Amino acid sequence: MDRNKNLKFVREHNEPWDVVVIGGGATGAGCALDAASRGFSVLLLEQHDFGKGTSSRSTKLIHGGVRYLKQGNISLVREALRERALLLKNAPDAIHIREFIIPCYSIWQKLLYGAGIAVYTLLAGRHGIGHSRILSREETLRRLPTLEPEGLSGGVLYHDGQFDDARFLIDLLRAANSHDAVVLNYCKAASVIKDETGRINGVEFIDEETGDRFAVAARSVINAAGVFSDSVRRMSNDTAPPLLAYAQGIHIVLDRKFLPTDDAMMIPKTADGRVLFCIPWHGRVLVGTTDTAIERPELEPRALGREIDFVLETAGQYLANKPTRADILSTFAGIRPLISRKAGAKTSSLSRGHELFVDNSGLVTITGGKWTTYRQMAEDAVDKAIEVAGLERRKCITSTLRIDAPPANGPGTRLHPKFEYTHEDVVRAVREEMARTAEDVLFRRTRMAYLDQNAAAEAAPAVIEIVKNELGKDDAWSKAQLVEIANLLKTPSGAVPNFHD
């Protein structure tokens, strides 16, 4: 993927685009790939970097959603389990099976959770990826050696999928680009264009790097802007009522010593009615998440102190070695777009299902949903765009479309002793994956900032220098990047990490 080449193509493209997609997260990338693989001309616009928002801040699971069973949302669980199986088949480089264990501290819990997981496994049907079973106390402790042993009765084992969300997003975009979709980051949709009848027939966007303004014609426009979907809807109709409620979820990252195993742990009940996961991830342990209602979305949400305390306290109830704030390597927060038709509804009770909306101008909005169901969301959105715009009906092929990850770079100079990432990874991020800033590299093309904030701060000057040289930037740009990264890597207490040359 080459941003300059893609921008040049847009300048020279004189025909209306069949589909313009607004939003470069999971759903937008899925829409671009779906439409392009059907043979439509596609332009995708992302206001910041790909996956800047929710799509890089998930729990890294491809799953049916065990807790949705309790809500009685069987259809969502079935859909997600089907999509889980498709992803495991079509993206074997990126998605892998992880075994999860639910610790049980009474016979009653073993029976209750065992029955629930049995239903979860049964719902997968032919899309199942492994058998669940009850574990003895001894086997549970052998597989989760740092588990709190007092009162432990045993455990329940089941299977789900795991991935690296931001990396897989790049795989999706590369696949879309290989099918001739034109994808652009740092290009913000500024307004929609309508014909004399009030039908949407184009989009104006701004190249955030240069300030250049573009107007492109479009036969259909899909709003896949995630938590900013309502803002895009108001471009088309400034009186459009809000569709979304917002819930923030945070994660903390701990050293592997807190869970030195390849098995993940699922804590089945928390004070806020959710479940909590402790998952091996890139040699660390990812712990989350929370459900905190917030009034409005932000581009850079921050973990709240009370959320961090909640995660530490809940995880500490199940770990023999209780983690403290001093043990946190990194924190990150994401915002869920939840469809809500009832003011004041508790966000944890709102469905994680997706819905389509079409306004009077023909703007197609796809929102809600979760990472696991992005492919189905995209199929539904493109089908609707075809219908609304009167495009030629072409069959969706993404249920069998393979999504490959690029081969790993060979041995090279490490950016930091605590990371496997090398100088070559940064070069590829810029040359082939449209990284434009040190943030893009540290947070999304690699996961350094989410794995260890202090180590990422130490690696930042080297990353900035490589990006600077690749993009032909000057020293003033480098200094501004240092300030930006320092701000983004602030600790929960607000302290700014030190940089070391």
C-alpha cells in the first residue's frame, strides 16, 4: 500500500466511485474488501490512521461471546461462532485457537459454568473448534500455576480464537488494496455532496497532511465510522437523532510472570456484570475489560483510575500474586459504539449486534457489532449499498476469500531489547503499510506502546528517526513527534516517560 500512489490515483480518477467508505477500522476495511472483491470501484477514507480507534483496542478475541448467552442473545452468539470458524479458515496466519479456563471455587460453579460452556460449544455446531470439558483441581493448577489455590474446586476448559487486531486490520486493507480498492489514511470526510433531488452522490474530504481538499463523485456511500457514525450521519442530515450510546473498555498489560502459561483465564463474573479475561499476548498478559458509560466518543480515550483499580482488584481475586499499579506495563482504552433506542440504558445490557440504517439521501450506515462479525457486517452493508444505489448485483465472496499476512522480516537490528521488532519492521510499516507517524508504528504497525509504555518511550527516538528518513521530514517534525509520543505514552498518573537516545 502506497499513500502517495493512492492519492495520485484519486486525483486522476474521473468516474464516480461505485462505493465510498467512510471509516478505516474493522468494519470499513471489511466493506472495502467486500465491495472491491465483487469488482466494484472503491475508495476508503480514514480521518486518522487505520485502526486508530476501537479496532486496535479490543480484547484480541475472535469469539462468540460467552456472556451473551446470559443475555439470551442466541442469534448473535450463533452468528459470531460461524464467523469465528470462517476467520480461522480464511486467515490462518493471523487467527489462532486459544484454550480458555474458567476457575471454579465450588462444585456448584463447576456445574453451572460447565453447563453454560457446553451450550456455547453446542451452539457452534459444525463450526466448533474444540471440545469443552471439566478440569480437576490438580489439572487446573497445573495449567494455571499462578491461580489462587485456596478453595479451588477445578475449572472448565473451552476454546476460542485470538488475534492481533491492528495487525489483522492491515492484512484486510492490503487485501482490499490488492483487489484495487484505494485506501487512504489521514483523509477526513468533511461533507457529503447531494444532487438536485437530495440524493447523496459524492464526498468532500481533506488530506490532513497537506490541507488539500478533494471532491469525489460516488454512486453509494457507506458510513462505517464506528463511534463517530452519528457525526457522519449529521453531515447528511443535521437533525439526525443519535443512534449510539458509548461504553469505554480498558485493558492493562502485565508481565508474563502473572500468568506463565499458554492458557487464557476467563473470570466469569465481575462487579459490573461482565466477564474478565487474562490472556497471553506477545509474551505478556492482557487483562480486561470494563464497561463504563461515557457521554461522547474521543479519538484518544484514557483509562480512568477507577477502571484500572477495578481490573487489578478483580484479577487479584484469582491470582496468587496480586498485581498492583507498579506492575502495569501499559494501559489502553477503547470505546464501543452501542445501538441504543432507550435513553439511560445500562451499556453492559445493550446488544453487541449490528444494524443498518439508510437515511433519505441514501447514506448507508452500518454500526454496532464487534470485531468477530466484521465480515458479516460488511456483507450486509455492501448488499444494502447495491440495493440503494441500484448497482449491479454481484455475489459476496468473502466467506471463502483467503486473507494472507505478509512474511515476517528476517533478523535485523532490534529497536529495543524487550521487543522482537526491528528497524526493518519500521521501514516496511512506512513503505508498505502507510504508516505516517511514529505513533502509527509504535501503537499499531507494531504493538510496542501497548506492550510496555516505558520501553516504547525508549525506542521512540529510533523509530522517529527511521520514519523521518523514509518520509523525508525535517528536524522540526522529529521534535514535534517526540512531544506527541510523550503525551500519548503518559502513565495513568499523568507522568510522562523519559526518552533515551
